[in-house]
Amino acid sequence: MTKIAEIGDYVEYDGKAGTILQEGETFTDSGFAGSQFRSNSGTAINVMITGRKWIIKNGRFAIRVKIEAVGDCEPSSFWGGYLFKNNENKD
């Protein structure tokens, strides 16, 4: 299974709800670095795989990730979570 986050995958934040990954933002300027993805609420996010191997969590393949909420003219916020692969994206 590919160790990359893709559009349509689900990210579950530690201790919180999650979001389906949507197409990111390619626009950049001095205050906004762009993003890999957007959340359901429109927040610009980047997802970095930190886990070494896939596990089964809640009956689905999951791996640990670090999530960055990309700051727009302010510092970014970071937290951990799990990436769940979209069944349609399986290798």
C-alpha cells in the first residue's frame, strides 16, 4: 500500500473528528505557502506520514501522520492523527 496521502483519503485528528482530503491550494505568496490538501471546512492542510507501517484501526488500513494547518500570514499549527486510505485508492 502506498505511503502517501491522496485526495479522498480520510484524516482523523487525535481526540477529534476528521476530514476527507480535498484538492489543495497551488497559489503561494509571501504569507501563504500553499497546501497539499483542503479540509471539509476549507482549511489548508499538509499531511506528512510519520508511521513506519500500516495497521488495522476500526476495520480499515491506517497509518500515523503529522497534520499541518498551513498559516496564512501567521504560524502554522501542527497535530497528530491517523490517515485512513480511501478504499477506491487501494493498490
